[in-house]
Amino acid sequence: MKFKNLSKKQIWGCFFVLPWIIYFTLFLAYPMFLAFRNSFLNLNLLTPAKASFVGFGNWIEAASDPLFWQAMFNIVYNQTIFIILSLVLGLSFAVFLKRITTGAAIFRTVYFLPVITSITVAMIVFKFISGPEGPIQAFLLKWDIIKEPVFWKFSKWLPMPVLALFNSWKWFGVQMVIFLGGLSSIDQQLYEAAEIDGASWFKQFVSITLPLLKPQIVFVLTMNIINGLQMFTEVFMNFDLNGGPYHAALTPVLYLYSKAFDDMQMGDASAIGILLAAIIYALTMLEMRVTQGNDEKEVI
């Protein structure tokens, strides 16, 4: 009887899990298998019947292509700025909302609006306000902060920082909500005890808030690494498939896209995709190991 009951539970469990299994198989596992298989083929999208086995040729070509590493440099450059800015903005506004007592819900809604705004609409607006004839540059010119209009899309070093500013504004609301949840879980008696001991606000923030927000900070960093290295829409809307002049806005996913749908080389694109996935996985594991190592040192 006990075995029968257990079997029924297993059957019902499989029944409820089945939709996810079907979704995972059709839209994740099967495409990943095809990409892995195609990475060993010289596969042209226009002539798939003429595909030929090339072994690790596509992998070697991708890893030795200067454009791939230019794209990796660009995205690391972009994400370094984005991660710092978004962390500072998200944490700052979370602390601000935690401390105020009036209008917190209104401010929280306003700060989260960019997140729910379509990235296409947000980028169109951002292109206007940040362009040479936009209000931002008009303000900077009026106060002599810049001497002439800046055409940032045609610069060698400005595209990635400007896009990092856009993404920081677009996504800091997500991090703000995560940090707000972390701040709400901190025992207020810790702050009261620190105040009695004469600790300043900054000392409380460094000694209490930051250490207790470490799980949220680690989660945000991990998500930024995973999502950031896959940036595509922002550059696709602003630049050609080469990433603009000097390849200054070329990202790994844009490079992959150009290989697949401009050069029609699906084998090369598949190898680049798997190589990018491996890099994301390695960076994520490294970040988690460093974090766990620091936790062990603190315990010791």
C-alpha cells in the first residue's frame, strides 16, 4: 500500500513536471545539441546539404580570430563600467527608499519604470537625448563641459561606456528591488546597538549593511556576468554588424549573429556560441569560488 501511494505521488510529480521537461527538451536541450553538432561542420546556411565535417576547425578559427577577442574586450570594458554603476545606483536607491517614510511606494514605482519599459522604446529615446543635437549635449555645451558636439557612435572608446550608462539606467531598478529585500531582512537591533556604541552612519553601512547584503551582491554580480556577456539589442539598434567604426561596439553575440546570418556560416556561429557559453560558465564558477573562498576565510 505504501509503495502504491509512493508511485501515485511519483506519477503526479511527473505529470506536473512534464510541461517543463517538454519545454526544456524542445527549446533548450535540442537546440544545444544541434549547435554542438554544427560546431564540427562546415555548414553554410544557403547550402546545408553540402555540409562537411571539419573537426575542431571552427573552434580553432573562432579562438584565433582577432575580432572575437576584440568583441570580448569590448564586452568586458562595457560590463566593468555597467556593474560598478548599476551596483552603486541600485544599492544607493535601496538605502534611500529604506530610510524614507513618506512616498516610498511612489519613488519605488518611478525608479522601476525603466525596467518595464520596452528596451526598443528606451533606446530610441536614449539615442535622441544623448545624440549631438540632444538635450544632454546641449546642457554640456552650455556650461562649457564639452567644447563641441560628441558623435559617440563614431568614437573608438565611447560606445561601450555610453551603452553602459544606458543599461545602468535601464536595469538598476532590478538590483534596487533585490537590495531592498536584503535590507528588509536585516535585524534593526543591530543598528540600534551600533548607534548606542556611537557608530556613524557610514560605519554602520560598512560594518553591518554591506556584510549582511553579501548574498544579494553575489547574486547580482552573477546575473550581471551571465546577462551582460550576452548584450545584443543595444548594439544591434545602433551599429552595423561590424560594431561600427573600429569595431568599437562589437560584442560576442553580435559577432555570432553576423557569422550566422551575414556570412551564413552556421558552423562558425555554433562554435562561437559554445565558446561563449563556456566562458560565461567559467567566469561564473570563478566568481562563485572566490566568494565561497572569502566566506571560508571569514569563518576561520
